[in-house]
Amino acid sequence: MEKIKIAVAKGDGIGPEIMDAVIRIFEAANVPLAYSYIEMGKSIYNKGFGTGMTPEAKETVESLGILFKGPMETPKGKGVKSINVTARKTWSTFANRRHFRSLNGVDTVFSKAGIPIDLTIIRENIEGTYGGIEHMLSQDVALCRRFITRPGSIQVHRFAFEMAKKEGFKKVTCAHKANIMKLTDGLFLETFYEVAKEYPEIEANDIIVDDLAMKLVSKPQSFDVVVLTNLQGDIMSDLCAGLVGGLGFAPSANIGDNISIFEAVHGTAPDITGKNIANPTALLLSGFMMLRHLGYMEHANTIENALLTTLEEGNHTGDFGDKTKASLNTTQFADAIIANLGKVPSTGAARQFIATHATHKAPSKPRTQKMMATAARKPETIVGIDLFFESNQTAEILGPQLQKFEHAGAKLIMISNRGTQVWPTGSAFTECVDQYRARFEVKEGESTLADMLQLAQNVGAELFVSSVEVLRNFDGKPAYSLAQGQ
């Protein structure tokens, strides 16, 4: 069998130790992979590369399409972005998948109660607050923009349903906060049900994310696949790791149309670096997802069954397991898995996936960046403008001051502070900061963008306007939210 070549970044801290152990297991199982080792992580930041990777490393990943990486550290206090987030976003790995299951020999509250866990969290990986687009609107007020897009949402939902179909899951749940964030999470939820129609054989439902948090710690067996927005998915992923024994048993895959990243999501553990006692299980579990992504189903099953057999025998590293039995170091734990290749555990064998063959092809570098946009555009009209401005005055003073700028049909509708209406009506108990929003509205179709920007300019001559949002209707429906109390 021809070998598929992948990029490998060993990472920082314990990364090289656990990566060496995993690759040794792969080689013992005759996995047809070839490895191109690249430089990424803290040491590369320290050499002056602000992205945490060398140009040669970037080129290698983009030419091969697969990156297998150990944990990496981003230097603190140097103003640089996380290497992990940068890699996921740069290469458009839009779906983060983390699979959580009960493992033999890993005791948890649920395993002791005889409740098996086998669930997958699919997290949108590019958008939301992880865009990292932030501004100080005043010395007291910081703003973070949260982008949810129709094309990005459709991408991650379709991945969730395709994965469920391929791996035999029966239900996909969309978790959201659309009861509060009606436009952003509302769009995420709307597109979920649009995609669900293409998979009638799979049950589709939704749940508010705080209700999900409660149910995950009380009845995790109720869920198969859960798809979430970026920040919510990040939080729920770590919660689920706690259900199965911690981040040491939490694999992660970041899937894109051209490039995919498979990694351990736990830390670099500098306190045990170089001691050969680190637990390689999370990276090995991530490796299983990589092998199945590449089409190496049998190799993945063989190694997974060997791991499960090893755990069933009571073998463990120092961070888990029966403390009455001596723990193994990293090398010994890998040796035990290798010795069990070809064996199947008595309970919890690897799930059988749809048979396939290796289909991975190295990506062809596109000539330009891909533009994603919805083909069917709805009629849209400008209906007003929101002006975010700085002031230490009270709303009762600001209202009449802003009304002076009404013109060409534009009328001051309300003023809000931290999202709550404070003018023309409000409560004296609403506490305010020095950042307000003034909303001017016009009748649909009776104003232009130039009119609205002129209005903003006029207000800006008297008040410090820090941000502007144009209000529009799409197909006659408001494409903006109301203030609390409006």
C-alpha cells in the first residue's frame, strides 16, 4: 500500500515524548504513513516568527493537507495570537470534532454507575467571538464582535450530519442561545434545520446551551452528536472531557475542505517534561480520528482495540488508574499497547465504521482565497442607523441633544446603554457607562447609505462617535435586534 505523507509537529513540553510514543505504535501496526517533521510552537515564536510557525512549516502543511500535532504553548505577555487558533483559522478547518467515550480502566462517576458515554461535540471553529475582533470604545467599554455566517454554519452542520451518517450515530442536536441572541444564534439554528432536511434518517433536535450543560452532567447518555457555535462548543468540550476522565482522554480533530489538523488539546505539562511519564492516550485517540479520516479504518480499529485491551488489563500511566498497581512510564505504556496489537477487549471494542479505502489527496493550492456567499439574495432596504457614542451625560440630556439631528425622515427612536433602553423610556435604576447607542430610523426605502452616513457625520461633530451600524431590512424583515425594554 502506498504511504500517505503527513506533516508532524511534535509540539512543546511533553509533546515530543507523547508524539514519539504514538508514532512508534503506528509503525508497529504497519500504518502506511510517511512523516514530514516541521517546526511550530513556542521556540518558533522566540525566534521571531509571530505566527508560531516557520514559512517552511506552513508550506509543508499546505502541500500535504494533514497536520498531526502535539500540545503547543503560546508565549504569554508578548501580544501574539495562539498558534492553535491561528492554525485552525488560517487553514479554514471549520469543524472541530471531539469524541468522548467511556474507556476501560478510566474510572469516572458514570463508569462506576454503569452508564456508558459515547458522544461527539462538533464545534464551529472559525467564527463567533474567536474572530478576536475587539475594540476599546471608550476607556471603560470594550467591544468584541461576534460573527455567525450562513455559509460557515452550513459547513459545520453538514459535517456533523455526514459524520453521524458515516459512523452510525442516530441523533444530531444543535445547542444554541437563540432565545437571547436571536440573529446570530438564530441564524445558526435556522441553518441547522435547513441541512437536517437532507438527512431524514437522522433525528434532529435542538436545545438551549445552558440546559445542555445541566443535562450533560446528569444524563450524558441522552446525546449522540451535539453541534455548537465556537465559544459555546469550546466550553462544552471541556465539560465533556471531565465526564470521561479529563483532557488526557479527549481527542481533537479540526476538519477543513483542504487541510485538517489532529491534535492533543491538553497542555504542555512543563512540570513533567523530560521525565518520560506523560500519558499519550489523548494524542493516540486523536490519531485514530486521523487514520479514519484518511480511510485507514482497519488500522485504526486494530490500534484502538489494542489500547482498550491495555486499559482493560489495568495498565496505566501515573495520572489515572488503579493506584494499587504500579504505573507505567510513557515508553512502557506504548510497549504494552504494541504487545496487544491484534487483541480485542472483552468490553467496549472499537465501533465498526463504514468500510472505505484511503482517499486522501494532497490539496491543490488555489489561485486565490475562496469566496463563500449565499446564491439567493433577498431584497434589502436601508431603514436607519445605530450610532455608538461616548458621553458622561444622562439619557434625559442626550435625548433632546440628539433629536436636533433628525432630518430627511430620520427619527430618533431610542437610546440604549449596555443593550438596555434608557430613552425615551427606561428606569432610574438602570446603571449606565459612558458608551451609548442612538438609533435613528426612517421609513423603508426612503433613505440612502449616503443619508445615513451624513447623519453620523453630523452627530460626530458634536459627540464622539466610536462605531456605526447601518440598519437594514431583508425581504421586509428587520435584520437587527431590539434593545432590552424597547
